[in-house]
Amino acid sequence: MYYNRVVTLTGVQDIDAAVAYIRETALSGLRAQKGYQGFSVSADRGAGLLGTLSMWESAADRDASDSALAKLREDAETQFAANMTVENLDDRVLEMSRPPEVGSRLMVTYITMDPSQVEENIETFKQEVVPQIKAAPGFRSVRAMINPQTGAGLAGSIWDDDQSRQAAADAALARRSEGEARGVKFSEISFREIVLTDMP
């Protein structure tokens, strides 16, 4: 399991230029940091949204890298985006059959719950929901990340193509009332494509 930083850029006019900047400028900065474990970038071109996920060996490594990478994030926001959010989230679920690759389809849902319910809800997700997700055609990976102090986080799954992702989205919406009954609040689903990966 990893300790993650999720950066979301919105109002991005030129997704390809932003991805090129990240590949040519930001990746070397990431790789130079202690505890760096990998990185991926996803995009919703229609919505002008770009999301990055960096993974770290420990919370201390993640936190120590923040100041070194802040300038790169600020430069990316200034050049390409209208707004930027940065979140530190801990992996609580991570199951992978095949690693993501450029062109893979991503589905992201932001979630919130009372912090006191995190452990119980994560365990239920692991035991009851993850096996259903893994059994679906086109599955690549699923992860759930949480800020344990606030109870806010996200669930994301990666699929081979639009068809398998849409089927997964339909299944997730059908299960949503079960999560809501346990106190989980869900955002709208964000549909994206993987546009860059770096897995050392």
C-alpha cells in the first residue's frame, strides 16, 4: 500500500500540452524524491480536467517531497489550468490484475464518510465489493484512498475500454444505496483516460 498525493487541475484548455510539460519537466523532479513509487496522469478532455496520482513509500516521504514539488505544481497551474486542488490520501485498498497503460479507461468517484466509519466501510468494500469488481470483464485495477482524519477520499478503477468501464459504472450505481445506508456519500462519477504512467 502507498501514501498518495492527488493533484487535480481544472479548466485545462490544452490537455496535451499539459501532459507534455509533466513528462518533460515534472517527472524528473518526482523521480529524484526519496520514497517515490510511481505516478500516473488521467484526463477528461471534455471537462478540461487533468488528475495526477503520485505514490510514496511512506507518509514521511510524501510529506518531505511536498516543498520540492510545490513549484512544479504551481507552474503547471499557472500555465495550463484555472484551478488546482492537492489532497494527501492513504491507500486502503489496492488490487491490480494488470498495470494501467496509456489509453486505459479510469472511473473515479469521490467519497466522504464519518472518520469513525472508515475502518468498517473499507472492510465491507474489500470483502463484498472488490470481488465483484475484479470478476468483471476488462478489469485492470481498483483502489480506494482515504484521508483518515477527515473521512474524505476516492475510489478509482481502471478498465480496458469504454464498454467494460460503462458496465462497471452501471454496477457501481446499482450498489450505491448499500454504501449510502452505511453512511457513505458519493460524488458524480468522473470518466477519464490514462494519458501518462511512470512505474519504476
